[in-house]
Amino acid sequence: MTDHPITPPPELVQQLCDSAALSRSFKNISIREVDVLLILEAFQAGADQELDACCEWFVRDWTDIETTNKLRAARRPKPPTLKEQAIKDLDDLEVNLKDFGMGFVPITNLRKALEALPND
């Protein structure tokens, strides 16, 4: 392997190999599924490594850590919480019911209950 800045460290290569070996031990997972999982993990690891390198360069040569943190948050957003997903589903349901001429549907209590839940 060429010693290139994006070359994965040996520890990561070993981790991916171990992950593939573990996945292959499950009888209900096909070889193709294991290969796809391994490709996705490797792709994510490479993308994360590239983002780290970009952020390091950005801070060193151009800006402050706050801007870099914003860049990292924009490129690796956190998945929505269960509460956020439920509220979006409720919004979609409300729109669909109106589109099908169902008229007013009393979902305000459900919305209030969802919004009262803590943000996890």
C-alpha cells in the first residue's frame, strides 16, 4: 500500500477485517451483504479521515476552531432524535389527511405530548 495521507492506519484495517470476519460468522448474512457492509464501513472511515484532514488544514491556515466545528457539524450531522422523527411523521400525517379531504383532525394533544418530551 502506498504511504498516502488518506491511507488507513493498520489499526483501522484490522478493525474492518475483524468486523467482516464477525459478520461472516452469522449464517443468515450472505457474502455479498458482508462485502457491502465492509465497503460502507471503509467508505465512511475514509470520508471521516478526509474530513479530519480538511478541518486540521482549515484551522491551521485559514480560520478558528469555531468555524471548523461548524464545518464538521454540517458535514456529519447527527441523525434526528426519535422525538424529531415523530413530530415530522405527525406533520406528514396532518398534511396527508388534509390532502385527502379529511378536514380537521384533532391531533393537537398528540403534538403537545410529543413536544413536551425531552430532547434525547
